[in-house]
Amino acid sequence: MKKIIFLLIVLFLFDYSYAQHKTLTIYYPDSTKIINMTRVDSMSLFICGASKINYAGQDYNTVFIGNQCWLKENLNVGTRIESYLGMSNNSIIEKYCYDNNPANCETYGGLYLWEEAMQYVNTEGTKGICPTGWHIPTFAEFQTLVDSVGNHANALKKIGQGTGEGQGTNSSGFSILLAGGRLYNSSGFVGLGQSTNLYSSKNGSCGYSCVYDFRIVAESNTIYLQQGTMPSWGLSVRCIRNVN
């Protein structure tokens, strides 16, 4: 926070006439971001962990973990459909809300089939339904996140999430909620308050249609990175910022 305040003071005092054709280099906190500044009347600067992202009319907080920048909330974008309906490649982002209750989307984010989240592109690291400049995490990026917190799920869980040895501390700021999901090939829901899965953008090789995902459960401090999840589950999506 002290770094952020110092940076804002410096920018406030900066002479824009001097900024023409100059380059400002900002180190925050363990990475280097290069901002090319030219003569402008105003300036927009993104600082992960301090800046918010407005996407489709909703603000999302950001959090810097290790050397990665993540959205701090699950995506909640698209038109809600009833859980008995399928999702299709119709140029409309569609979502499920747990128990078909819109209030659950406001709290936990939407639930998406894998192909809908990927917007029907099978390339790992694709933008999918994420904001511009962000993408559906690769499996390797999830592994980096896990390594950054020492495979401690509690560090990623929001305080109040989890039970017993699995109680969240949120020491990372990731603030994940146990959002549950829509059952595969079914209109039912399961797992609210008990578990959560986040889709990765990596296809699996199971001998049947499957993908890789990230999973944590209420009673455990372990993070599960796994292959085998059917893409017809309705699961949560958390976006990661592109590396420039």
C-alpha cells in the first residue's frame, strides 16, 4: 500500500509536458511494467491489487499473487438461463445461477459449461468469456498459483469458507468461495458451501471428453489439480491477466 501511495503522489506531481516521448518504468511489486507516456490530458494506469476492472457493467477487484494478476471474484457475465437448458454457440454468453437463483450469481458468480467459457475455441490460454487483456487460466498457471501458496487451500479461501482443518484464512487475497456447480448433463446443482471447481483452458486426454480443472473442498487444506472433469459440468470461471 505504501508503494501505491508513493506512486500516486509521484504521478500527481509529474509534469506532462516533460512526459512527451518519455518512458516511465514502474516496479510493482515483483514484476516490471513498462508504461509509455506521451502528451495527454489524462492518464489511466493499471496496478494489480489496487485497480479494478469494469466488465459488462460489473466491477471486479484484482489481486497480485506471486507473479500473477488475478480477478478477485468469479466471473458473473452473460444472460441467465434455466438449468434444464443447454448452452450453445449463439454469440450470446449464457450462465447458470446456483438453484436458478439470480442472487447466487451476484454472490458466487455464474456457472458455465467449459465450451461456453472458452467461447468454442479449444486453444489453451484463450480469452474465452474473460475481459479483454485477460484469459481462461492455463493448467500451468494454476500450478504456479498453487506453488505460490504452498498448496495451502486455506490461503485461497475467503474467511468464513471451509470447516475444521479447511477453514479459510485468505492470506493470499484470492477470496475464493465454495460456489458448488451444476451437475453434468443434468439440471441439478451440488456442492454450495462444500466445494468449488475452476475451469482451466486445457483439454484432457481421458479417452472420453474431459478437461483439467482446479478444485478445493470445505474440510481440507489441499488444492486438487486434476484431469477428468467432464466439460458438461456448470463450473466457476476465474480470469488471469495476460502477460505483456
